[in-house]
Amino acid sequence: LSGTISPGIGMLTKLTDLVLAVNALSGTIPEQLYTHCTDVEWLILWGNQLSGTISPGIGMLTKLTDLVLAVNALSGTIPEQLYTHCTDVEWLILWGNQLSGTIS
């Protein structure tokens, strides 16, 4: 797959698992994924060319257990909302990006 992840992904309100690993996806992760797909447990997007930041909106994915965003071009800091709202996360794999800051 190539291109961007459409904001229309937000229409999949019953989505629980999104696995789009090892493609040629670019652009940012649409905010609609966080705000409308709140049942997501697995968000696996590693091995693409995604850019931008990890939005604080990720905190809306309170059922998230697996977050794998490794090997992309994400930048900025890891939002605090990931730690404070996504308390069921078991797998957090973010290597291979340009993330900065501390994990607190």
C-alpha cells in the first residue's frame, strides 16, 4: 500500500485492530483515528514513512494494548496522554523514529 491514511478511517467506529505494517504509507496519522475509533486495541503501523507527531489524541484510545509505530519518520515527544489514559498498553514499540524527550 502507498499513499496516506485517509481521515475517513474515522468512519470505522467499531475498529479494534489496525495493522498496516511494512507498506509505503506517508503523511500523518489522522486525528480521526483517535477521536472516532476509540475501541482500537492494536495499532500496528511500523515500517512505513509516517511523519508528524504522535497526537495527544492517542489518549482517547483507552482500550489500546499494542502500539507499534517503529521505523517511521515520527518526531516530537511522546504525549503524556499515552501514559495517563492508555493504561492497558502491553507493547509499546517506537524505535526507528526521531522522537525526543523522556519517558516518564
